[in-house]
Amino acid sequence: MRDLEALPLPASGDRFPAVIEASQGTRSKFKYQPAEDVFALSHVLPPGLVFPLDFGFLPSTRGEDGDPLDVLVFGDEPLPTGALVDVRIVGVIEAEQRNATDAPPRRNDRILGVAESSHRFGQCRTLQDIGAPALDAIESFFVLYNRLRGRIFEPRGRRDAQTAIALIRAGERKRAEAAGASGTGAAQRGAA
């Protein structure tokens, strides 16, 4: 059994592996369970609401919420849950998230990447190449998605690929520190 959360990241560059948990156009959100090495159904969105892009995580990272960093993948067609795809990082939507009754909020950014094999998005290198209308729609989706789950999601800014890669490297260090502190190499995941 191989823990997908522990897949190594490249030592340098702007390309990273991403593991898909929810396919573009689906209402079903799966969550990787490393102890069992399976993707378990976490929840289903209401009729009319679907994931706008493939949604997953970056292995060997940890965010403030205890989960691997989230990644949204621009590609030519929906990828199946559990797919491993190489992505070129193009930016990040910085965001804070909290339960409706909790304070203070925690960072819960959305890293944005383009599938390496994409014909449609292959030339996209920056957030400007993606375009403001698409980014606005993604932010609106996550505001509504979290509201329906009893949480508040607040986009705080859009940053370039270099900022996103710095966040990935910080998340990689955070996971390594947690693994060293636990002595097991596997930290528990929180809510996605």
C-alpha cells in the first residue's frame, strides 16, 4: 500500500504532481483516506452545483487546516478521482476559511495549475492567461460551496506562480516537520 499523500515533490521547478479527489463537473467530493489507501465519498453537492475544475491535493504538503494543500487543475476533460496528474503552477487564490461560529479564520488557499498534457490550457502561464471571469467564478463557487457546509470562505487575493510555489515549499516543510514530530511520517487529515 502506498500513501498518495507522501508522494515526493520535485526538488525545483514549477511542475508538481496533483492527486484528484473531485472531477470537474461532478457533484461528488471524495476524500483520500491514507490509512486505508482508498477514496471515500465525503459529501455530494446539491443539484445544480458542480465542481468547476478538477479539485485535489498536492502530496507531501500541509496547510494550516492540517490537510495537504488544495489544487485546482485546468485541463481538457474531467479526470477521474484518484488520478495523478502533473501540473504547471500558474498562481494561487489566497483565502481564509472558518466555521460560521469559529474565530479566527485559517488560511485555506487554492493553488491553480494547468495539466501538463492540456491542449486547451497548455499556453497558460499566468493568472492573466486564465482570465478574471474564470477566477471570479472559481472564487464564487468556493464561497457558496463552503456556505452550504456551514463555513465561511473569504478570498483574500490572487498571486502569481512564484508566490504559489513558495506556499507549496512552505507546505512541504510543514509536512516534514509534522512527520518528524510525530515520528510516524503520516499526519492526520482534517476537513477538506
